[in-house]
Amino acid sequence: MNTVFRSTVIARTSAPPLLRGGVSRADQENATLPQPGATGEVRRVSQRTSDLPGCALFKVAIRLLKRAAAPPRRRGREEASQCFRQFGLFHAKLGLCVFLLAATACKSGPELARFYPVPDFSLTDQSDRNVTLTDLKGQVWVADFIFTNCAGACPMMTDKMRKVQDALPAEVRMVSITVDPSRDTPKALAAYAAERGATPDRWLFLTGDKQALHDLCIKGFKLPLDETGGTAAEPIAHSTRFVLVDQQGDIRGYYDATDEEALNQLAGDAKSLL
């Protein structure tokens, strides 16, 4: 996988207590990621192609092809020549079949887990239009929870989301959901989106009823949120994770926005769903 993100250092004169190593206090207290849903699938990430079970077939294929090139021992010249042709042709065909099977297995890679279905919602975007889950069905999208009055992790998260936007095909959408709707009106979100370089037709900024937004974050996306555990710079403690959602509205992965390797993984996983 090509690296699409470069490590960047964000200088702060004094990092707020909310952030330790770029992770919010809420994330520190809820360090365990949500587990896959009832299907029992296990998400495998950052697995090298050479580690996949299908790639072991390459070794079998190579042995068969080598055997095809070696004639049987202890036979007469004519008999050996005939046996060699039959023996070699058989093993060459068998080796080729195994090779193609191995190549297919390695290319497909591990399937992403299916965590939870995103519950239906009805929110308002930065253009003052109503947006529901149905409007996003049939599309791959990446979500996060932020608020525009945040001076802690949110600017960093939005900057990383813009890089995700730029790195992914146009079919993948970005959805940033506020956790501070009293301040984040559609007009405020529109100004914030323009300032941060969001592409209007690809990146939604959503607001709405406060309780509905908080329920969507905690109960829907299974991400922590704490209105009382913040600081002056970031009064609402929230997760710094990006969430990958597929065309059916199912969550397929969680990614730490402070981790460049995780963002590269996100880019690859999103492309694999297209």
C-alpha cells in the first residue's frame, strides 16, 4: 500500500490535559475499541500480504514447477523421455493452477469486519438541508465528531480529514458531526468548512438536536463523549477516532486520527469497499 500521509508535528505551547499523546481523556478511559457485531468476525489490520494463508500456496506452486523440470530417475533413454514429457506436463499444469489460486487469494486479502449498523438519523448540513442515513446509503463514508469552538484536537482532526478527502476517490464522502449544536449552526459549520478546505459536494458537516447528536455518538457509533471532562481549550471531551462506514450503513473500522499509519490503513480499507 502506498503511503498517502506524511508524519506531521503539531507544535503546542502547552498541551491541554485533555490530550495525552494526541488522544482525548475520554479515549484514554475507554481504550478498548468496540468489538465486531453478532457475526463474530474479527478485524485484521496491517497484515502483510506474505502473512496471508493463500500466499503459502506460492511455495507449493514453485515446488510443483521445479518437479516438472526434473525427469524421473533410473529409466531407459526412450522411456525416460516419454515419462518426462507426461510427468513434466502434468506437474506444470498443476503448478500453474496452484500459482493462479495463490495469486487470487493474496490479492483479495482479509475481509474487513462488520461492527455495528449506524442507526437512522435526521440532521441538518452546512447548507441547511436535511440529511438522513438513507441519503448516505450506497456510499462509503468516513465520520468523525468535532465542534468548531474546540481549540484542542478538533483542528488537527479536521486537517487530517481533509488529507483523507484528498487521498481518496471522489466516491468516498466525509461526514463531520458536531457535539456542540448550540454554537454550531449551519451557518457556523459552513464558515468552518470553507476555512478548512472541505469540498462541499463530498464533505458534510452536520448539526441538529443535542440529545440526538449525543445519542448518535455514544449509542450509534459507540464513541465516548463527556461534557464535564474537558478543559478551557476543549470543554467537551470526545473521541479522536475516524469511523469507516460502508454502503449498507455498517461500521467497518475505527482509526486513530493521531496515528499516520492508521490513516494509511483507513485509506486502503475505504478503497477496498468500493
